[in-house]
Amino acid sequence: MPQIETRPARPEDRDIVLAFCAHTWEDGDYIEEVWDEWLNNPAGQLVVVTVDDRPAGILHMEMLTPTDAWLEGLRVDPTYRRQGLARRMNEAALLEAMRRGAQYIRMAISHENQRSLELAEAGGFRKVAGFLPFSTVPALDKLQKISAKDRPRPATIEDLDDIISFLNASNVFPIMAGLYFHRFRAIPITAVFLEEKIKEQQIYLTRRWEKLDGLAIFDVCPPNNYYGTHISLGYIDGTSIEPVSLLAYELLHHAITQEMDRVRVYLPDQVFMRDAFSGVGYTGASFEENDNLFFVYEKGLF
């Protein structure tokens, strides 16, 4: 029988791994772009599974907070699929996360990846949220005039209690598992996190009759291999389509005035959210099908 083992990745694994990742999708794979980062990341571990000492699969685990871990980049050489290699890597990554103090571990899986969905559920993960990637290229013809009284404004520290109360009563917050999304990863939204985003002026609010009725939390991201400087909207919430639309416009306006290349959105899978962002010129999933829908799976490690 073949000898199967898991271990941390080594620099010399690179060429073999990239070879079996070359045809993950029609346009290739992103593993080559993140290999060095994942290999040398002190906050995580790039796990390799070997068959008779030959690398046959990889999985990256990273501690996003002191108690929250994230799994990504699961790949198995097609030659060795359905031999339990993915399960072995998951087990190794969970043990490493627990060793580092993780209480929760999460991952995002495309709704079309049935094998990975089955693997997650068989491993004790539960589906806690879903999101749709939307985006738009900032352009002046997408803007509409908004009255001063309706225009969203940056949150201040005096708004913190109202924000927490709003999230506690929100219908969106629980279906997103209270998570904030960035770089296809997610961390819990906490009071400390909200304070930090307020200080960075990365929370916008809308109010109606002095009552909070919508909020957007975002990052301003530096250029990467795909985009120049851009906005990444990691959490959006509102009591109706109107405040959500106003927030979508405000982010677009911010991106235009700051000469950014794109606004990316992790959108809750709700009809009024799709309507709001589509109405402003963002594109993503169609209305007939959940194109590009991703599920977030979570497992407690305590």
C-alpha cells in the first residue's frame, strides 16, 4: 500500500504542486501567486500530503485572530483523488489550528463544489452563511444626485452603541453569522473590530428620523495582481432596499473621488440586496440562478 503522510510544505515542493494545480480552472489557478506568502506565513501553515514521499495535495490554514482560523486552497493531484487525502490534510490543519489556540475554524466553498461541501459536512463543519461576489468599476455615469439629508456619513465613536444595537436587532447579521469578509476570508464582527473600523473611517451609516437604518463596513485595499487600489465591502446591512442603495452609491462615489479601480462586495444572498446593488450598476449573480454563490462552513474546536 502507498505510504500517505502530512507535513508542512517545503520550498522544494513548489514545482510539483504548481504542476498539478495548473488546470484547476480553465484560466489556471492562483496558487502560484500565493505560494511564497503561504509557505512563509508565521500566522499559519501550508500543509502538504505526500504519497510515497511525493507531494499530492495542499491546504493552507491561517490564524486570522487569536481564536479564529481559516482554511483555503485545498488542492489534490487528480491522480490521487478519492483516496482520503483531503480528509488527512483537513485533520492535520485542524490539529495545527488547535495547537495555536483556535476556537473556531471556517472556510468558504463554492455552491458548485459538491465534493468539498460533502467533505466539510462529513468533517463536522456546519453551513453558517453564504455570500455573492458583486463588483463595479467606478464611473461617473453610474452616480445619481443624493440629497444632503439622505447621504450616508462616516460613523464616529459616539455611534458605537447604536451600531451594536442595530446589529443585535438585524435580520442580516445572523444570516451572515456575524462575519466580516475580506480577501475571501471572514472574521467575527466584535465591538473591538467596530471601534477600529470607526477610527479608520471605514463604516458608513444611514439614518431615518434619527434612527440608524443601514450600515456598510469596508476596507481600502492596495493594488494586487488583479486590481489597482480598490474598496472591498465586507459587511452591508439595512432595514430595506433604500438605505442599502444609498450606501452602495456612497461607496461608488468614494471610489470615484479617490480614483480607485473597483468596488468589490461580499453580498448577502437576499433579493433586496441584489436589487439594491444591481440598480446602482454593480454586477454579480443573475436573478435566475445563484451564480458564484459561496457558502461559509464553521466548526467549533473547543
